[in-house]
Amino acid sequence: MIRQFVSSSLVLLGAAPAFAQSENTSDSAPGGLEEVIVTAARREESTQKSALSIQAIGAEALSRAGVTQPEDLNAIAPGVAIATGGNVPQVYIRGVGNYATNAYAEGAVALNLDGVYMSRAWSSRGAFFDLERIEVLKGPQGTLYGRNASGGAINLISARPTQQAGGYFEGEVGDYNLYRATGAYNIPISETFSLRAAGQIIRHDGYLSDDYSDERSEAARLHALWRPVDGVSLLLTGGYQHLGGNGEGSVLNPGLPGDRWRGNTDPAVAAILRAEPGIGGLLPVPDQQAQVDIDVYTATAELNWAVGPGTLTIITGSNSP
């Protein structure tokens, strides 16, 4: 079990411009361009009036593409390449990223959930559910997102509570004994207070011969939104995710004759790793099946207060993996 504490706090007065491409829609004129509202520049604005290079991917596109983990963005976000070293996503945007696979390595692409920075990329694995949109900001973004955004930033924006009761449920089954269940429900308590509860469960067997690259994960998120008066809102969020199973594996390249998906615990593969000239003794060779057991707890608070020509936004939060 890995435990650690990270906190982040931001105080902002929105007033910045941004450009974007998007599959998320808001309002559109007949025969015109669809208008998409993003918050990548720390304030709500239309992508058509923006100056930043942004791709916004809406909830429908994410569901259609089956995005449930960081690596799935490879198929729908041009310029983004995400690999995996162990259970650590290696995120690159336009070729800029961090190859390090140590769990404590600092990234070169900032991953943010609802405005709060996730300092350990692996803590984002169970966060890809019930999202309103994902914003991919390309190029250096250090001005707005700090030192770990030299390659860009990826913002995960979860769906917020509404005053309309109702929700949805999605199910998926597939080979390797895959099943996924995702759902959310809005609960309006009063005219000024509402809740939204969401959760996801994913199971599938490993893709490698030794059952590595499997998934055993559960995640849940609860939003509470309070709007006491016009122009003021307070959003409180609590989240939990558990990552289990054997974790991500690797294979030899070129592979051994026969089954190219033979994992590192296969005796033939282990023998090749140990015999690697010069560095064989430095390569980690698992002698037994590994187990992943990671719990991540999140808590965030977001206060928005309309003051004069702008909106004061205060965001504070923590990840406790």
C-alpha cells in the first residue's frame, strides 16, 4: 500500500484569452460553428475566442471512444502520446514529456482534476469517469499551470450537480472477461443545494501470458453544490479510487518465437533479461506474481464569487494516495 499527501491551492481572478478545437458542444447557430465553453485559461470562455492551443473532448466523445484510463487518449487526442512504465503513465504532448517510471518522478505534462494538480500521474488512473470534458493544452503552460507543465497540461473536468433529478448507467462487456459499469445520479435537495453521485467498476483479465496488464479498479465521486445567492457558488467534492490486480506488464521486443505476449515472469523471458550484457544484474526480474494495492482519496473545494467585471475563484484540494 502506498501512502502520501499532496495539496494544492489557487486564488484566481479570471481574465485571460484562449484557441481550441473541440468535440464538446454547448450552443450553436444553424449552419454555424458549435460554441464550446472551456476553463483552460482559468475562466469560462468560448474556444472560438481563445488564444491557447486547446482540444476539448466532450462527454459523448469520451464515452463513444471508451476512454477509461490515460492511455486511451492516444486514439482521440492528436499530438498526445501516453505509454506506461509499470503503473505510471508516461505522458508526452508534441514530443515533450518525462520518461521516468519512478512513482515519485515529477512529470513534464500537468494532470489536473477539477483544477487541482495530481502530482503523481498514477493517481489519475481511476479518475476517467463521469467527466463533462477533457481539455488538452499543447505547448508550454508554465504560466498558468506551474513548473511541471513544460509539455502542456491535461485537465479532467468532472460533471457537476444540476437541479434536474436523474442520471445514467452504462455497461460494457468484452473479451478477456471484460466488464465495466459506470453510472451517475443528480439529487436536487433544494433550490440552492444539489448532490451528484457517480461511480465506476472495471474488471478484465491480463493481456499477457502471466496475467499482467489486467485491471481491477473501483472509483466513486460525490459532489455537493451550494448556491446561496446569485453569483456565489461553493462546490465540495470527495472521491475515492482503488487500483488492484497484477498491474501493467511488459514484453520483449523482438519477442520470443511463438507467443509474443509472454510476460516477464515467464522463465524463458527472465533468463534473457538476466543474461543481458553489462546490465543484466540491474534489470528487475520478477520472481513471483506482483500485486497492485493502491487507494487514492481526494477532497476539493471550489468557491466562485462574481465580483465586478470578473469572477473570484478559490480552489483548494488534496490527493492522498
